[in-house]
Amino acid sequence: MIRFDQVSKRYPGSDEILRKVSFIIAPGERVFVTGHSGAGKSTLLKLMAAIERPTSGTVLIGNQNTSQLRPAAVPFLRRKFGLIFQDHKLLYDRNCFDNVALPLYINGVVGANAAKRIRAALDKVGLLNKEKAMPITLSGGEQQRLAIARAVVNRPAILIADEPTGNLDENYAAEIMALFQAFQQVGVTVIIATHSVLDAAASRCKRLKLDHGQLICEMPESDQTKADTDITPELPA
Amino acid sequence: MKQWLNQHSRALLLILERMRRNWPSTLMMACVMGVTLCLPGILYVVVDSLDRLAGNIQGEPQISLFLKLELEPKTISEIKRRLTQHPEIKNYQFVSKEKAWQQLKHDKNGADMLASLEQNPLPDAFLLQPKAQTPEKVEKLQKELQQWPGVELALVDASWIKRLHAVLELGNKAIMVLAALLSFALVAIIGNTIRLQILTQLEEIEVSRLIGATNAFIRRPFLYAGVFYGLWGGLVAWLILVSIISLFNYSVADIAELYSSQFRLNLPSWRIGLVLIVSAISLGWLGSYIAVQRSLFNQK
């Protein structure tokens, strides 16, 4: 469970990016964070992953208050998340396999066990045949999928994606959204920030709309079961 | 525990692989460290060899105990008794004035000198060997003996030993100072190398942080890198040291022969090698720790 309570964030020398934002995200939900660029979407996601800390208010992840976390405990909190960044943040000095391996190595998983999980993650995003390829040779959509494979290889409970379809054409974007839906169906909480017009599937999910740092509307999940029939998800884990 | 081992072995393999891939720069680094470390090593070997040489010559420091002229035989036997019982004295030898006179007469130079003398001016004397070998203890003993009744003069035969020891002491201090200065230089060199490596991997470090790497995880490969630079450097230093000494020993042997001495530079013992390598490793570790700490954790 992720809970924001009257959260404000201000960077030194700037206006408030977020103003008294409150909401709750239940486990297993799929949530879209929308708003114009500069509305505070990325900051909201950074607050969740304890990359930033709130200026005021509290951010609760599970039962942990991120502002009161010791610096040494932050890495362990972050391991609960799978983070997908707008600019992928792939490492271009190593192949796809090694890119996906990084979170496992950080967790101390190596060898055959790691290889199995890496291939499973690559398979899920349809890149199994590219494990030896360098990321620079992949298309934009493939790079984004590789980033997703890296985010899910550790089987996180929460997946956070910042503009995952930002630079992709519609077909790729639909593919990626379908992937996220598949993860949600196996119980992962999925939080996606996007400024693009939401497609049909997304419009039925919970939405947090930000405008100049304020949460202006919070649309509850509507008829979820009906929505799921529209899109055929990829194989769940 | 297994997880911990996995993380360490991975960091280790990663670094060894990286060093193998960049072997020219690794080799360069090892040579820089090796040359730097072998300097105090060479000085140590020289001082150590001289020390042993001094030890051999000094072997048994002697104290000559000249007695007052015209002593009662009773006093002499009293001194004899005290010498026998003294715990600090290994053995002694009584040289009566008649015996010394005779010895001097046998000596050609002495005989000329004695010809001008009418009577024996020599005192009775004891030649004694103390158990203690260090100059301080011998000197203490000498001062004690000087106080005994009937003793005119207690003379330590070789005050040059003291001078030699002082010079060697100076040599030891020079080694210390040199080692300290060069250690500092090595820490700086390794620190700088590691800092450059960190700069080429800032991206990986940033991503690792974002996906939950602990500081220890980020630091680990760099610390291993420092340790391995130290290890290679120490090994190179050892090699250089052994080759230089072997090379020099030919010439040293020639020179020593001219002085009819068996003096050789001693090959350093494995203990010295161990000290060399362990200190190189520690310096490597320290250098990289400082570098990592400075470039990674201060910028936040």
C-alpha cells in the first residue's frame, strides 16, 4: 500500500512542485498519473521510490515512512520497486543480459539461478533472442522493453514507470501498456505516469490527475472486468 | 551468508576481468607501485646487512678492567670473586702485570718501547666479556665496574660499535621516513586511479543506486580494485628487490673479497616479502576507500 498524506515538495529555489497531495494506492491496483508536463508527475514517482523526500507531509510505503528512513535502509525500500525511467537508463557498455542482471546482482543472486530469471524476464518482454545484443542496437520500443525486463526481474511488488511510452509510436505504446496490464494481473501494483492521451484500456483504471502540483481529480477504478476483455495480455509470470 | 559470498565473488571476478581487459594500464600501475615500494625495501636490505655485519664484528664486546697499582693480593682475589658471581659477566681472564710485560716484550714494536723503561709500568688487569650485547647494557656494566674498589679504569674496548649502531639507527629512521612519504604518494596515486575509474562508471553507479544498491555494493568493486593493485604492486616490488640484490651481490662479493670479508647483501626473508605485500595491499585499500568515499558519498 502506498499512502500520500498532505505531501508537499519544493526544491530549493523553486515553487512548490506538489501541494498537499493525498491519496492511497491499494496493492494490486493499476494507477495512471496524468497531467501536463511540469505538473509534478515525475516528482510524485520519485517521492514513492524515496529518491526524493517530501518537504512536508508523509509518504508511507507499506508501513514505512520514507522521511524517517535511515539512509542505510533506503536501498532495501527501493528493492520493493521496479523502476522504469523515461530515458530508460540502460547501461550501454554491456549487453541486454547483463543489463537485466544488475538488480539480481545487487540482491546477491548470481549464477544459474540468476540466468534463469534473466531469461524469463527477457522472454516476458519478447527479447529473449536479443540477450547478447548491445542495447544501442535496439529500437526505442525494444530499449523500453529491456528497461521493463530489468525492472521486473527481481519480481517487485510495485512497478513504477515514468512516461514509459513517451517517445514511442502508437503500436509500441500499446504493446508496452499491454505488458503493464499483464503484470497487474499477476498481482503487481502498477503506477504509470503519462502525459499522452490515454487509450481505452487505461481510461478505465484509477487516475490521479495533477495540475500545477495539485491533485485535481482522483477517478476510481470503474468496471475493471469488462475492460480486461479488450486487450489480450501477454503471458503472466 | 550465501548472498554475501555471491556479492563478493561477483565483485572480485568483475574487477579481475576488468583488469585483464585493461592489462597494459594494470601492468603500468603495478610497476609504479612496485618501483615505489622497492625503494624503502632496498634501503632496508642494505641497513639490515650492515647491521648483521656489525653484529658479527662486535660479537663479544670486551671490557678491560685496569686495577690500581700496588694492590694487595687480597683485593685482587676479592675482585675475582665478585666477577665470578656477577650475573652480567660471561667470563673473565686475569692478566697480571708480569704477563702483560712479557707479552709486550714479544711484540717487536713494544720491545723497542720497553727498552727505554726500567721497570714495569703496567697494572694488573682483567679482560672480561659481558653477557649483554647492546651498547647500553655494556656501558651500564662498565660504569658499575668503575665504582669497584681497586679499579683504576674500566674501559669498553670498542666505542666505535656505539657509533656504528648510531649510524644504523639513523638508517632505520631514514627507512621509516622514506616509507611514510612513499606510502603517502602511493595512497594518492591509487586514489587518483580509482577516482578516474569511478568517473567512467558514474552511470552504472547512478542506476545501481536507483534500483536499490547499498553503498557497500557500490564501494565493493573499487575496494577490490585497490586491493589488487596493491597485491600486484607488492609482488612487483618483491621481484625488483630480489633481482636488484642478486645483481648487486656479484659486485659486493668482489669488493668484499678485496677486504677479505664474507660480507654479502642478504636476500630479504619471506617475512619482509610478506610485510611488503601486506602493506601494499593495505595502502591500495586505503587509497581506494578514500577515493570512493570522496567521490561517491560527498557529492550528495
